[in-house]
Amino acid sequence: MAQLQSKDLLNSVSESVKREFKEQKYILSYDEFLDIFSKDPRKLIRNSAEYMLDMFKYFGVSEVKHSYNITKRHFKLFERIRGKNKPAITGQEEAHESIYRVLEQFVRQGKVDKLILLHGPNGSSKSSTAESLASALEEYSKTEHGVVYKFNWIFPSDKIGYEGLGDNFNKHIGFGDEAPTRNGSKSFAHLEDDEIMCKIVSEMKENPIFILPKKERVEFYKKITSNVMYNDDIPMYLEEGALGAKSKKIFDSLLVAYKGDLEKVLRHVQVERFFYSSRYRVGIASVEPQMAIDAQDRQITMERNIQNIPPALQNIRIFEPQGELIDANRGFIEFADLLKRPLEAFKYLLTTIEKMNINLPSGIADLDLIMMASTNEKHLDAFKNSPDWPSFKGRFELVRVPYLLSAKLEQKIYEEDIKIIEKTKKIGPHSLILLAKWAVLTRLRQPDPDYYDPSLRNLIARLDPYDKQALYDGNEPSNTFTEIEKGLLKKNVEEILKESQSSVAYEGRFGASPREMKMLLYFAAQNERHDSLSAIALFDEIEKLTRDRTIYDYLQFEPRGGYHDYREFIKYIKTQYSSQFHKEFLSALNLYDEEQYIKALQRYMRNVSAFIKKEKIQNDITGRNEEANESTMDEMETLMGATGNKRDIRERLVAKLASWRVERPNDELNFAKVFEAELSIIARRIYESKEEEIKKIKTSMMMLGSEDYNNLPKEVYQLCENTFENLEKIYHYTRKNAWESLIFINSLKNNFKHS
């Protein structure tokens, strides 16, 4: 029975493969190819730049919001997973937009004449960008929109011959004199393997349309597009494209043998659909640093594997081009860490890029491919000081790929690693965002007030790294700024981001690498002292990382204005964690109901609005319209610790609410977010009134695991257990992590800035 099921499965798979092969038109005669070409010439005459640009469009675009009022175009092809444990690329919209614009320029001018050089610090996703493009090419070529063809030369065995050619021709070409009869076709494209004497592939993967002579192909194109509106009359690629040396020699020899009968030459053409592949180097190649030219050829005429080549071709020297450039032709090549190679090893790229061809012993090979390279900033700086730099800079299109400056985006980089880690270890609350914040803080640069408009200079001079990071994440700056000042800062975020971009030491060039941060995640997960990948475990790993300042350059910078101070950044994230956990601990005690006070704030703001507008407000109990309730407003203002002129206080809060609505017109009003600072003050005042009770519970919970804990008074013990359970269920701490956190905040001196 099992054997029968296996046979049925095999038959089903076999039929499916056959059906797909036929439907996808993998193999075509030249006549069949021309029929398809006639229906959509635009699709089948794309050069590599047009093809890749269409690929960008095929996968679609969206808009992403990076910070206040800054939206960027996001190309969805970079969301595609490039392989196991390789996440989508996050936050590099500007670099990807630059690549897209370069491709647009190539398309406008009708040729590729520059190498796209991705530069940035180590681990900034330069290689990942190239991988994504290669992966997208593979996927796109499998779609109907991305169909692409090459061709082979087919020479049949003696059992398949030619009608009415005579003995002299048979002797010359090396075939019998029987007429081809397979499927009634005059082409040899669909012959079975046992009917083929010799098959010669074209390593250059030239477009099959190039087999037609220039004049004929142009006339053919004009004819089939006479009723179609195109931007360009005749594509440059169609008009200037040519066969490679090997195919040209075969074509010319056959044309002579057939006495100029092109139709008979085309019988030997087998058009084949191909699919891009990084693994098998089909239209995609990656070159590691090495001391070798990336193209060559070898003579194949006398090799045994083509010993059946027809006599008509045995008198010509046929060479087989080889190398990465040849493999990547009609596609994409990446030179990884290009500037790590000795200069002499890539000088040939100057003429290759300029002319888009490569000199081989057998002749000149025309190339049609997108060239991309990557380098880190240190190597690029050194190369710029080289006497050869002026020669190269005109052939390079520089695209900067910096580190991210948003902790929210940085956190997304770790997602795939977290999926692996959480299979064996729980991820503790706040650990990832705090790690991301520390990494981003090390990358920020002190702003130069002189760069800005005089009206902003004093404000910019007060901008410390913590508020700058908040702005980059789309969050509110701290209360060291007034509401008006906060508004000005948010309005000028884009200007702040641009400030250093023309500098060699641009913001995002230096700092902790995502690779290092991922390494810390795995080290923290392996720490047996902790039962989860907790923030506390990460603090230990960050401190280990920073012990030897000589390893990483960003640890060697002298702190200025609070920037580049990695030790203070560690204190900052510890304080952030302490503050966050303490809030959650207090919430888990059930001594303060935030929802209750949000409702009270909403009532207060209704009264404030009526007070400012000098309107009446409906009493919820009596239903009568009354003046704003002064006692209700006074009570809430006392709870918030608000002092000073009452009208000023109330107008400030109304302005805060209005500012939220203006900045987020499509978002639902979130009172907890708008009045986060006020609610925090209310909570603190509530807890201050119950300080002794809280201290007692905290001390008792820190006894967990001891006999003293088990011997606590029943009422206290139950309250401790309830609090632990709430921390587990609501905030997702493990019991041990919650206990560790209580010990941690108890030992931490909460006297740091922004505590």
C-alpha cells in the first residue's frame, strides 16, 4: 500500500513538473520566441538596469514614518527574507532610495556606466542590501513579469537531417540528408537528447533578439510597435546590443554554410528561459577580496565533451568565457569589501565600467549588468587619499549606509535572533529596547549650534543625547524644555538629522555595531545565573564589552556635552529599567489604578476647556449646564503638584492636548500618552502616601527563596505572592527575573540624570 502511495505521489509530482515546464515556456524555438517577443517587446528587451528597476516596482512600495513628520519611501523587496535567520532590512530607506535613483539614471541614459559603491561602518547592512537585491532577482525571474531568456546552439544527430541540401552540403556541415520531422517543426529546439549530436550554450546569456542582425531587428521592432506608444522610438539596448564572440563565430559560420539562408541558421537556435540564482551563479555573482581578474576564457574546440561539434565549426577557434563577470552578465554582481583588494586587482574596472565590456584573449565581451561593491569607511578614507582616487570617483556612485539612529528601528534588527533565543530562553521585559537605546546613544554626535538659524541656537545647545534620541524615535523631549521649545525641536528634527551628513564624521558612522549587539544577546542568553534574557543580564554583558577600550574606536572618544560617554549611557539605561520596573511593581501591588485617574483627568480637561472658553458644562448628575467646577480643577491641580497662575497652568495643558491632535491627526486621542508626565506625578504622590506599606512588601519579596519568606505573616505572604503573579501574568517577568529586579533597583542609586 505504501509503495502504491509513493508511486502515485511520484506520478503526481512528475505530471506537475511537466505541466509547469510547458506552461512556463522553458524551451522555445526561435519562431516561438519571436511570437512572444511581438506580444510584449518592452518586457523582453530590458537591459539589466530596466529589469532591476522594474523589479523594485514589482515588489511594491509603502511609506514609513521614522520620526516626527518624516516619512520615507520604503521598497518592499528589502522586507523579503534572504535566507534562514536573516531578517528584513530595517531603517535604510534613504540608502535604498539612492540605489533606486541611480538605477533610474541608468535607464534614462540607456546604459550602465557606474559602479554603485555602498559605504558605511561595519555591520550597517551593506552586504545585506546586496543579498536582498540578489534574492529579489531570483524571485522576480520566476514570475511572468520577470521572464528572461537566453539561447543555445543545437546540432542534431545524423538521424535528423535537412531536406534537399545535397551531398556537398552534408559533407561540409556534417549531417545526413533527411528532412527534420519532429512535431512537424523545422526547428531543432525541441529535439530529444538522443537526437542531439552537440549542444553549445552561450555563457554570456545574450538576449536571443541579438541573433537577428541589427538592421533586421530594428525593422522588426518598428513593425511590431507601430501601434504602441513608447517613450523611446528605438531602445539603445536593442540597437547597440551584440552577440558574444563565441555565438558570433558560430552564427557567421552557419550563415556561410547555409549560403546566407538565415531561416536555416535559426533552426539551430534553442531559446531557453533562465532563472537568476546566487547559489549556481546564474546572472548573479559575488566576488570576495582576491587577486584575480573576474573574467577569462578558455579554448574548448578540441575538448572531448564537444567532440561531436559539426565539421563546419571545427575550423574556427571557439573560446568559452569564464569568471564572475561572465556568470553575472545580464544580472547583478557584488564586489564584497572591494577596497580590501590590492589596487592592481581591480584597476581593470575603470575601463570595464566606462565601456561596459571586458577584454578577453578571444576578443571583447560586452557586458550588461549592475555592479555593486561594498567597503567600510576606513578603507574608503584611505582610498580617497590615493593618487588613483580621481580616476575612480567618476566611475563610482557612492551610497552611504550608516548605523540607525532610532532605537525603535534598531530593536527590529534583533528580531530574527530573538526568535532563535526564545525557543530555549524567555526574553525579559524591556531588554531589547534598552540594548537598542544604548547602541544608538553611542552613535549620536553633539550638535553644532552655529549650523542652525540664530533663533534655534540656544535651544540646540541644550539638546543632550537622551533628548536627541527621544526626538529621533518620535518621542517627546524631556520636561527640561517648555511645550513651545518641544514643538520647535520636533519641527526641526529633519534639520537636526541632516546637520552632520556632509561631514566625514557623520552621525551614524561611529558607535556600537548591530553585530556586536547581537553577540551580546547570545552571551546574555547563555548566562546561567539568569533564567531569562533579562535587561540585567544584558547590563552585565555591556559592561564586559566596554572594559577594554582599545577594541572599539567609539569607546576611545572623549565625552563632550554628554555625548560619547558610554559609561553614562550604561547608567542611563539602568536607571530607565529601574524606573520602568518600579512602575510595574507598584502597579502589580494594585495600590494605584491608572484608569481611575485617566477618567479624572478627562473630567478635569472638560472643566478646563469650559473655563478657558468661558462656556458652561453639563453636570453629569443633574444634567444642568453649570460653570466650570473650580473645586474639581483645584483638586486635580493639587494632585499634579501644579503651582503658579491657574490660567497659565490650564492653558498649557490645553496646548499640550492641541499639539497632540495637530501632530497625530489620524490617531485616536491617548490621554495616558498626552499626560504621561502628569499621571506619573499623580502616581508618585499616591505612592508617597503609602511609602511604608510599599517598602514592607518590597523587603518581604526580596526574601524569596529563603525560610524567612515562607514564614512571613499570612496576609503579607499572600500580598507578595499576588504581586509576583501580577508581574508574571501582566508584565511577563519570570519570578526569578522579578526578584532579581527588586534586588537591582534596591541596590541602584537613583541619582542619575533622567531618573
